[in-house]
Amino acid sequence: MIAARAFVVWLALALAIAIVPATAKDTLVAPYYLKPGTVDLRVLLAPPPEIDSSQQQYDEKKIEQVLASRTAVDMAQVSADAHRSIFAFTDVLGSGFAAERVPLTTALFRNVGSDTETLIAQAKVYFARPRPAGAAQTHGSYPSGHAAFASCAAILLGQMVPEKRLPIFARASVFAESRIVAGVHYPSDVEAGWISGTVIAAALLREPRFVKDFSAAKAEVRRALGLPDLP
């Protein structure tokens, strides 16, 4: 569901990446790959739902339904996905996708994760949306950093291993939506996070330094998985 919605906004948001006010450039903590000001989610994302809006009511009702129906299996998945790691995709890619076998890829996604976290943190402060009632976290809820990491990682991994693109995106969707099951994010937080990750991936794929590292990591992953090289 999330991936389908994000696809619709892909072109519009990707084209909007360069439209960033000059004042935004001074507020970003220097990311690893993306130049300060390349992506400003405060400009690109719609604001979160207003307190009395029908969307806010939907978000709250959805959280109530999910919390009432979640199972021990669901909570085990939430626990497994609590940490943002590219190796959440090992169950899709197989045991060959392990840190000791793909050091370049490990470093690449560590830096991608750091860039994503920097941009998401800036947006969280700006939008300052409170977490769902009962959530242990107190920092901003909108957009979801887990969802942003999931969609960005899925886009990049899907290009590395196109043979597994569908299950990669399915796994990313589970990873992102685990935050709703955990009761720490609203559905609209997760959707905004997914869109954010899509925009970040598009920006990364335009950066020459990232493209060089990505190419080396892609070759490494395919060797580790016993797959033929791609152009």
C-alpha cells in the first residue's frame, strides 16, 4: 500500500528536490553524501494532519485498531525491526547477505542511514507532531525515520538485486509499518517517511560520489549472493 502511493509521487518529488530555499542550507548537519540543502523535507512534505481533522481521526482510530488486534507474532516482528539495519533484508536476500561478506555495502548503508536520519530529524523538529498517546518516545512523530530508511534501502537494494525487487519492497513495507504496530507512529507518519526515503534515494542517485560507492557495493552484493554482474 505504501509503495503504491509513493510511486505516484515519485516524479513530482524527485523534480522538486532542487527547489530548496537558501535559508534551509544553513541548518543541515553536514551529511555524508548529500550536500547541505540538497533535500529539505520541510519544503517537500505536506504538513501533518491538523488536530481536529478527519485524517487525524483516521490515524487515531487506526492506531486503536492495530493495538487491539496485534499478536505475539506481530510484537516479535516489531522487536526484530526496532533497529534500522540493512541486514533486516537478509531474510529476503539469503545468508550470503551478511556484514562480514559485504563490508563496502555495510559502510554504504551506514552512511545512507546517517544522511537519512539527519534529514528526518530536521523535519521532525520543524513539524513537531506529538507521538500517539502512550508512545514511550517523546521526539517528533512526523515523518517516520524507520519508514524513510525502509523505502530508501528498498529502492537501492532493488537496483542492486533486481531479481528480488518485489520481495525487497514487501519486506521494507513490513519494516516501515512495524512502527504503527508498535504504537509509536501514526499511518500518516509512516506514509510521509516512505515518501521522504524515496526523495532521499533519488537525490543520492544523482550524487557522483554516492554513485561510485554504490557501483562497488552492488558488485560486492552480487558476488556474495552468487549472482552475475550487472552493467
